[in-house]
Amino acid sequence: MRLEDKSYLMRLGEQSYVDSKESNCFARYINDCRNPAGYNVKFIKFPLEGFAHVVALRAIKAGEELFVNYGSRYWAGSPVLPIRLSFSELLELKEK
């Protein structure tokens, strides 16, 4: 099966993927700020089971945006160029 839109596709392991495009999974709204200083969650992947957990890397305030590292493979196959948020932009988001 070939997908046209791979923007919601997560590689769990070799030949193991999950597509949350048509899912009600809230993890699909986690973005990549492309700045390691902004990552506040990580994915723990379970390829044999076909899912991933979202784990906080620090205390997260209510309403704070979640950021995770999508990894270089995601961006290498993406037609969209990533935008790297600066440290000051990350601070502005945390203060909202």
C-alpha cells in the first residue's frame, strides 16, 4: 500500500508503522520544533504491538504545546521543509 500523505505516519520499527491521519489519537497533534531545547516529550515505541506511548521529559503546564523529535528519516521523506524555532520563540510559547 502506498500513501500519498505520509505526514501522520510514524515509524515504530523495521516494517512497522502507524498512521494517525484518520485517528482520534491526540499524539497526532504533537509537533517537532526542530530545537532540542524545546522537546518536552518523547515517544516510546512498541513495534510488535503497533503503538507508541508519549512520555513527558519534564513537568508540562496545562495548555503548553508538546514538542517531540520526529527524527531525520521523517524530514528526509517530507516534501515540507522543517521550521526550527529559536530559543526565544520557544520561551514565548511556554509563557502563553
